[in-house]
Amino acid sequence: MGILPYTAMTYGLTAVISLLVVAIIVGISKLTSRPGQTDDGEGEP
């Protein structure tokens, strides 16, 4: 495998892992927050 395909593969893999970690953190945050509570200010006052 050449250096360019290897670099592209590792860069893509890093991006996928980063997005997956962010999605897991957001999911855990939504699960642990109370139903009436929102972090972005939207929803019930």
C-alpha cells in the first residue's frame, strides 16, 4: 500500500472515531439529563 492511500485511510479512520466519541458523549449527556431540562435553552421555561 502506498503512502497516500495509507494516509487517507488513517485520516478517515481518525475522523470516524472522533465523531463516534462525540456521539457517545452527547448520547450519555442526553440520557443522564432530566427530561424537563435542556442544555441549549430550548423547550419549557
